[in-house]
Amino acid sequence: MANGIVVLYFSRFGKPLQAHHKAVLDSDAKAIAKIKGYEFGGHYDTAHDYSGPLFFVPDDTLLLDEAARLGIHSPNDLYGGVVPYLFVKTKAITHA
């Protein structure tokens, strides 16, 4: 029995992906599920009642409020990043 579920998540501010990018993201999520001993759950669906912990593989960097709404609280909950403001997603380096 799996210890959790890896799901793909398409963020609200993510850009549309080309078919091959979606295939690579799908492949990555399946590989992560196998490494973690988790089940691969496909695309995240808010209407689905998931059992066990979720691990998200998003299409883009997530905003803090979006991550919190999904239950993402630490790097152990996703393969990607979380930023506090939309403009920070485009910055490799930000300043105080």
C-alpha cells in the first residue's frame, strides 16, 4: 500500500504548456511517486477526496496563498517552489 499520493497541479498563474512539456511533467511525477513509494494520482482535482498525504508536482512556481490553500507547508509537500508575490516568480534574485 502506498504511503501517499503524488499529483500534478496546474497553478492559476501557470502558462499553458505544450504537449511535450505536459508529458515530461507527467513522467517526472510518476518517477517521484515511484521513488517516494507513493501512488501516482494524476491531475489534482479539488472535488476528489484524497486519502493519505499529497505531494504536488506543479507546472509553475506557486504563490504562498495558493500553496497554503492546497495544504503545502514545507518543501516535503511539493517538487517546486513557493513565493509570496507574483512578481517574485520571474526573479532569480530578489532584494529586500
